[in-house]
Amino acid sequence: MKPHALEQLESLDQLPEWEQFKQSVLNSKINCDDHKVIQAAGLSIDLSAQRSSAALNQATKELLEVRELDTLKQALFDGEAINTTENRAAWHTMLRKPQPLAEVQSERLRVLELVRRVDNDRRWRNIVHIGIGGSDWGVRLATQAFG
């Protein structure tokens, strides 16, 4: 998928699959009788009060397919420039890879060296960062605070 393809996506509420999804949500019952808890990645997620039905599952799948979720996910993992506001890759997935790309590894090493240099005597115990998100807010904060 080309970087600009994300910007050209049709508005979600204009898709026939969205209308089908909305109707499936409204037609699905809340499963209060069934205590359904999913354990994943150290989290317990209680789905017992969520709407659920085979039709809703199918409508969700169709909506994700028409929005090319699998293609977008692969583009994210491949390091393509899917961050259209900054026209660059969203590197957070690369930062978590055991064997990151050379570019990511060199940035990791640079930041680790910066941390060692600015906190050589171990004065800093905690950093509180309250932000709105984004791909570079954390890095920008650390750079401005310690750089």
C-alpha cells in the first residue's frame, strides 16, 4: 500500500459495509447471562456485557476487509510510511522486535547512551509524561527534557 493510500480512503460512514455493521450491532443481543472472560497478554478482558452474534462477527470481518486491515497491518510491520500526518513510518512496532532494523537499533543505542550520559549518577528515579500520543511525542519530550 502506498503511503498516500490511507488519505484516500472513503469515509467510513459512506461504506455499505458500515451500514451493515451498524445494523448488526443493533440486532445483536447483550450476553449478560454468559460470563465470558478472555485471558491474553497478561490481561483479563470481560466480554460478558458486550453485544455478540454470528452476524456481527461477519459484519465486522467484512468491514475490516473493505478497509484493507491486513494490508495496512503488513505495511505497518514492514516499516512503510503509514503515518500520513508526518509522512513517515510508525516505528513503535519496530522498537519491539527482538532483531530490529539497523536504523532502529542505532537509534536505540543512541538513546541508551543519552540516558547513561544525563543520568550518570542515577539521580533521576522517575519521569512522568502526560501527553496526547503520536509517534514522536515521547521521544520529543525526552529530547527536550534531557537533550
